[in-house]
Amino acid sequence: MTINLPTILTITRIVFIPLMIFFFYLDYEWAPLAASTVFGFAGITDWADGYYARKLGLESRFGAFLDPVADKLIVAAALLLIVEREAEFWITLAAMIIIGREIIISALREWMAETGQRGKVAVAFVGKLKTAAQIAALIFLLYNNTLWGIFPLREVGLILLAVATALTVYSMVIYLKSAFGDE
């Protein structure tokens, strides 16, 4: 196991999960901002760990394993918090689609790696767009308020969640076609 800056950033994302949950359940006016800020910092570490791993030549097998695990854990935690608070069919459905896709693609990558074809399911640009929309949506939905009393962040978050869900399905189709396209 290699412990370096990118790995520390990835582990930080996992450590942020209970902190985000703690702030989410606090009954203070500032708590939603704190929960969304913790998630936002986690999103920055998601970008930063990959950037520094490549830039500094610190890529490792452990980091390659842990990074997507950390991503999926914090996104799933945020989605579960939002689903609990909102208790709306389409938000629950969106969360199930996003989490389900992550499970399917993780299993697909593992299977393709076992067959020596991991490169067929490499991260695509649409996956990066999905991640960006998802992170922004979850930041706004965790905050769940207007900005300065005029900018409807919650509603923008709902729109971005719909976009992220559509990109989730689209990217899953791309990954599945890449894996099974020539069969």
C-alpha cells in the first residue's frame, strides 16, 4: 500500500463522509452550508488526487483501487441523505439509477480486468461530465436553500440531478457497448 499525496486526498474523501452526515443532521441554520461545503471539498479532492497522481508520477495500484471506492461511498452517502429528506419518487429513482450504475460499471470493470480487457471500459469523457453534474447537483441539494435569497440553488440542483441521471444512463450504455460491442 502506497501512502502519498493522492492517496491521502482519496482517504480524506472517505473521512469526510461522517463529517458530512454529522453536519446534515445538525439543527442549526449554518449546518446545510457546512454539509454541502464538506461534500464540495470532497469533490475537489476527487479532481486533485488524480491530477497530482499523474503530474507527480504517483499513480499506484492501491490509489487506482481506492479512488473510485471513495467516490462511490461519498456520492451514495449524499444521495441517501437527500432521498431521506426529500422522500420523493423521482429523486429516489434518480438515486437508485446513479447507485445502480456505479455497481454495474464497477462489476463490469472487474470482470473485464479478469479477462484482460480492462482498457475496453476506460473512463470516457461523458463519465467526467456525469461526475461534474452529479457533484454540483449534490452540493446544491445538500445546501437546499437559495443563495443570497434570490438564486434558487435547490431547484438548480434538481435540474442538475436530472442531467446527471440522464448522463448516468447514457454513460452506462457507452460502457456496456464498449465491453460487449463486438460480441
